[in-house]
Amino acid sequence: MKPSLPLLALICASCATAPTTPEAGASAMLEKSRQHLQDGRYDAARDSILSMRRQYPTALQSRAQGILLLDSIEMLAAKDSMGSATGEEWKRLSVKAQFFERKLQEDKKKLVK
């Protein structure tokens, strides 16, 4: 019995879009997170990374990149919030932004080693 043409097209399409390895799937989710970050959608960017970590626990390279990206998200979110903050709230956000800047630098050093 021959498979129907629509069924064959569906099978081919699903094979073409499915990630072949955990690393490929995780990498695609990281790219999605980067796009959210670029659009200023910090919660969506953060959620995408956290989902990636749950779905692909063995994608170690992508998880390491996710740590750096999470630091960037936190730092940029704090800096953006500083624009509308005043007084103690501004000081708190400034400290938070500085913390994540330093953490990002340290994480990058560890990743290179």
C-alpha cells in the first residue's frame, strides 16, 4: 500500500523541523530567548531559558550559554527599570545591575576555561 501524498508531505515536514539532538533543540530555544531579549520582553526571555533547562538537561553547551544570557537579561532589566525609578529603588536597581555585570564577566571567564 502506498502512502498518500499529504501524509508523506507531513512526515517530511515534521522531520525537517524536529531538532536532531538535545543541543540543537536547546540552541533553538536560546535563539528564541535572545530574540525576546532584543524585543525587551525580559520575562519571555527568562521563561524560554528556564524551559530550555527543563526540557534539555543534557545540552550542556546551551545550558552554559543560558547562564550568560540569564545574567544579561537580569542586568538589562535592572538598567531599564532604573529609568523610571527614584531614590532607594534606583539605588537598589543600580546595585543589582552592577552585580549582574560583574557576574556576567566572571561567568564568561569560567566558560572560556
